[in-house]
Amino acid sequence: MTTTEKIANAKKRIDELERLIKFWNDSDHDEAKIENFSRNIENKVA
């Protein structure tokens, strides 16, 4: 494998990791919204 191929593969892995990080950050944010929503419902019912 040449140096150019190694660099290209490394860039692909970095792009994949960046997409995963963005997905995880978005997921964490969405879970926080859902948790707050369920808490609000519990407070109104109680």
C-alpha cells in the first residue's frame, strides 16, 4: 500500500468518525428533549 493510499484511507476513517460523532451528539440532544418532555408530563399529571 502506498503512502497516498494510506492517507486516502485515513481521511475516509476520519470522515466516518466525524459523522458518528455528529450523530451521537444529535442523539444525545434528542434524548434530552424526550426526557424533559416526559418529566413535564409527569409534573402535570401529579
